[in-house]
Amino acid sequence: MKFNKNYFLIFTLLLLSEIVIATYAHGFIRHTFGDFLAVILLYAFVKSFINISANKAAIIVLVISFGIEFLQLTSLQNYYPFEYQKLWKLVLGTSFSVGDLVAYFFGFLTIVIVENNLK
């Protein structure tokens, strides 16, 4: 483990962007572009603290993203603690969407392309 301030800065900027999107945006920006950015956000978070290859981190993030999306096929959202229900629904979602999987995959591709071109 090694802290990387550059990735943490990217994470922080993306987190602020995601908060603005979740608060004010609608339609494509919120539901698709927000999911696209969420993968990159999670990637930047992982790379902020763990020194692993870009490809490994990108795959881990894609698996986590897909896993959370597939969990939405279950009734998990019915078991969120009441006092945190709104937050968990915002973070983990409530309904499965193939479109979300596509957005996650494009986020993954963006990470791989950008990171491999920076080398």
C-alpha cells in the first residue's frame, strides 16, 4: 500500500462531480454518464491507496461494479437500514439495468485506454 496523491485528487474531483450529478442532473447525465464516471471514481480510489497495475485495478473495479449491479436483481434494497435507506439506494441503486453494465464497461475501457496511452 502506498498513498498516491494524484489519483486521490482525481478521486476527489470525480466524487464532487458525482455529488453534483446525483443532486441536480436527470436523464442520460445522471443514469448513464454518472455510472460511467462511477467506475473511474472507484478506480481512482483504489489506485490512491493500492499500488497495483492499471489493468488489474480496472478489472477489479469492473467486477465490483458488475457485482453491485447484479445484486440489484435481489431484494437487497428491502433490507437497507431505515435511517440509511436513502443513502444506500443512492450509492448501491435499486434496480438492475443492462444500460448500467454498458456504462460500467465503457468506463472500464476508458481507464484501460487512458492508462495504457500514458505509459
